[in-house]
Amino acid sequence: MSEQEKPRLQLLRGVVHPWHHDIFGHMNVRHYAPFFDDATFHLYSAMGVGIAQVLQEHGVHIVTAKAETNFLQELTAGDIFLIDGAVERLGTKSCTHHLRMIHTETGLVHATYGLTEVFFDPKTRRSAPMPDAVREKMARHLV
């Protein structure tokens, strides 16, 4: 299986409600962030990298250094979507993920989310090397 054929992890399913709308009649940009943020927590779990477990076993956790949302097509009340994701890059102390918000019925990609996260030592308040055991699990989902 080529890198591009690797299946992406399904992370979250949601529905757009009327209270997500702005004055223009579509989901406001402020509501994308919580959906993508929740999906990111599921991403680690789906890769077998429990965030609490990483802190307990390796003394580090993950912090977001950069998040970029690209809005491709509007969503409106009643639209149902799923968010999938994969690892895009693995560095020595950081990683980048790519998530997509896809309309469940049409298959259209409505938004993408690029996320750079840094492994962080809460005692020193500095970046830390990615633990090898974590890297090994995340590498399986590298696209």
C-alpha cells in the first residue's frame, strides 16, 4: 500500500445546528475550532498514543504550536460531517497532523485543519524529544 493509499483515521462525527449559523446563514468560523480540537484528541487515542499515558510513562505531553484552518465550502444546518486525520510530518520534538471535515452524505471536503504540535516537558516548561515508543505508533499513520 502506497503512502497516499494509507487509510486515514475517522475521528469525530458531528452535525451542524442552527445555533452554529452566523448572520450569513452558514456555520460560523468560530464553531470549526471545537470540532477540530476534539478530533485531535481522538487522533492520539486512535493511534494508540493516550495523552495521559504519554505524560505518565514519559513525563511529557503535547502542546499546540500552530493551527491553520482552511474553509473550502460552507456548511449549513442539518449537514452531517465526519473528521478524519493522519500524521503529515514527524520531527524530533514536534509533529504535524492533517485533518479534513467531510460531508458524510456528499463526500465533499468542507474544511481542512493543519496542526503542528510540540512535545513538552511540564517540569522544565520547554520542548522535549518525542519518545521513541510514541514515534513508532505515530509513524504507522504517516501519509
